[in-house]
Amino acid sequence: MTVNLHDAQRLDAAPLDSGSLLYRLDLTTTDASITLGSGGYVLFLEDASTASGAIVRLGAAAADPASGASLAAAGLLQSGAAITLSVESQTVLHAIMRAGTGSLYAMRVI
């Protein structure tokens, strides 16, 4: 995926407006998923029980990779942190807590 620097800056500066959408996905140590339409999103993890974070992945089940291994189209979202996500066409976002429970919020801003 080619990342356009201007689009990334626009996503970081996007305000909350009447076109914004907010999704919530409750997480455990079992893979959960939600379908997201195209757009720019800010992901935020509210971790109810630990500071372990969550693994997020586009298009396939999320899992904590083994030591020395990789997981395509995936990343780690720490509790209380926010990351941006660009979705070119409708896709399924998968997530799993590394331990405990939490809630993943995805806010579409563009």
C-alpha cells in the first residue's frame, strides 16, 4: 500500500464532524472482528484489566506472533494509545487482547 504523506497529515488533523462515525469492538483473548468501510480511522484501545495491549490485523484473524515470526497487515495497539488506519475499500478489522479484556474504538474521521 502506498502511503501519501498529505493524506496521513490530513488524517492526523481531521476534526470530529457530522460525517464522523464511531465503532466499538469489545475484545478478549479470542479473535473479534468488525467490518469497516473505506476512509481514514483513528483507533484507540481502552484496556480494562491490564497494560498488555491488543494485536490488530486487517483481513485475517489476529494473533500474537511467535518469537522471531511476523504477522502481515498487523500491529500492536497499546492501552491508551491511538494509531491511524487508512482503509482503501471495505475490509474486516480483527483484534485480540494479549491478556485480559478491553474495548477497541475506531473513529472514522475522513
